[in-house]
Amino acid sequence: MRLSRKRIFHTSLSSALFCITLSAYCSADEGQLKLSTGVDYSSGDYGDSIDTDIIYVPFSASYKSGLWTGKITAAWLSIDGPGNVIGGGDGGIILPGNNNTVARTESGLGDVWTSLSYELQSFPIELGYLDITGKIKIPTADEKKGLGTGETDYTAQLDYAYSAGDYTPLATIAYKIKGDPSGGDLDNVFYLSAGIDWRQSDTTHYGFSMDFQEASTNNVDDSLELFTYMNYKLSTLWSLTPYLYFGLSESSPDFGGGLQFTYKP
């Protein structure tokens, strides 16, 4: 299956930031650059006898011009666990537990993700906002260290937001095509997320979502997680997003959280 480190980094936070920056981005026809970084930590046993701890540090750059947004994310990754969790970010997988009582620690460059999004202008504005996104995972992580599968993944994704005053319901549906690593056979999976964003003020947002993803290997449960965040605008250029998430199934991390810093020059 997969590591649910979709976030920051991951799809729920991406959907939340899609909502938070919606008004600014919709008026950014002349072009808008956005840079972000942060750190994500998670811990869980993923059906094994001992816990796996993961640290994920991404570096992202995106540029929006008109209705199009391009993005690239590179990352540093550290995994401390028995070896049934491979990779991190949006492209990790979880294998059935092997009851290994010996943890290994590996770190290095993670996979690189590229994406291209298009805002569907033909979608009726009174019904909300709809973005369609295509993603490609470039397998730059070391397969021998278990930091990646060594294969290319593809994702097709729809993000929806509906503005209802200070509250904005959010939904994401994605289909992920997994490249098969040597000696393995991974299933393609659906990912679903639904939540809501609350704008407390011009500088502060809160939100939560429930996130579901199918397992990509046999004998592994589907993933279900509760994700919650706050976004605080530090200045006209900087914003900070702390977040927490909690696993509700065997194949999710027991808990995790992190910080994301965003800079819009």
C-alpha cells in the first residue's frame, strides 16, 4: 500500500491552501510565484511489530499565470523503521508487516514531484471552483535504501471548493497510477478527501478533512485519516501553516504533524 504522507506535501494541505489562496490566485493573471518549505513528522506501526518514524522536508516552487499553475517539489527524507514503509511524500507505499524487530535508518533525497493545474473557467462560478491537476513522480529517491520505489507514478486529480461566506467546503478526488518496482506489483488507487475551511479573519484560517485512500498491495488495509490545520498570514509575503493528522486505520500513521512556510514575492 502506500504511505499516507500525502500532505504538506500532501493532498489535504494542498486542497486547503488551494482554498486559502483562491482569491489572490484568481486575480493573478500577470503571474504569481510561490515558494514553500517545511517539515513533516509521522509515526506508526503500519501493521508491523515496531514503529516507523518518518521525517519529510520538502522544497516547492509554483508559478501561476492566468488559469494555469505549474509546480515542482523536491524533498529530503529520513525513515527509521523495520522496512515495510518505502518512500514518502505523495508516492510512498506500505507493504504487509514482516514482524521484523530490527529497525533500519535511511535518509537522502526523496522523489521529485511535478504538477500542472488548470482552473476550469467553464465551471459555473455560482457552484464553486474546480481545478484539474496532472502529477508525475520522478523517481529520484534511492530504491536500494527504501526511500522510493524507483518507478514513475502518475496522478489525475480534481480539487473543488465552494465559497459560503467565511466557510469553504473542500473536496478532492484523485486516481493514482503506481509504477511497479522490481519484484513487486502495485495496484492503482483512488484517493478521496472532504473537509471545510473556516476563515476566522483576514490573517487566520482553520480547517479539517477526512482522507481516504485505497491500498495498493494485498493484505493491507485502506488508509483513513483525520487532518486538521491552521493557516496564519505573517505578512503580505509570508504565511505559516501548522497541522496535525491522526490515523484511523491500521495502514495509517498513528499520528503526525508539521509546519509549512510559504513565501509569495
